[in-house]
Amino acid sequence: MSHLNAQVLRDMVLGRKTPLVESCPFVDRRVFPWPPEPIRSAMGHAMRTWLRVEDWANEGELRRAKAQVHAFD
């Protein structure tokens, strides 16, 4: 296997389009763009979303409390 990989690498460095390079599944394939740390990225996004929702809820409670205070003025 390493011998075939070496041949593919040699042909790629020399710029040859051989059948071996064409048939190799790892040459010119598209790679899914994963973030560097997928779990950390997902958890960070979830935490930021939770904080936004919590801020939104707290602002609503603050508005209701201010409205009640002004109702007694």
C-alpha cells in the first residue's frame, strides 16, 4: 500500500496525470469543511443562544416590573 501511495505522490509532484493518480480516491477529493473543534463550536453556539434567550426573558420581566411601578405613581 505504501508503495502505491509513493507512486501517486511521485506522479503528483512531477505533474503527471497517470491512471494511478486518476483512480486514487484521495486525490482531488472535496473535503467537508469541519470547524477545528466541532464539539466546542457547537457548545459555544448553544451557550450564546441560551444567554440571548435568557437576556430577552429578563428584559421582558424588567419592563413588566417598571410598568407596575409606574402604575402606582
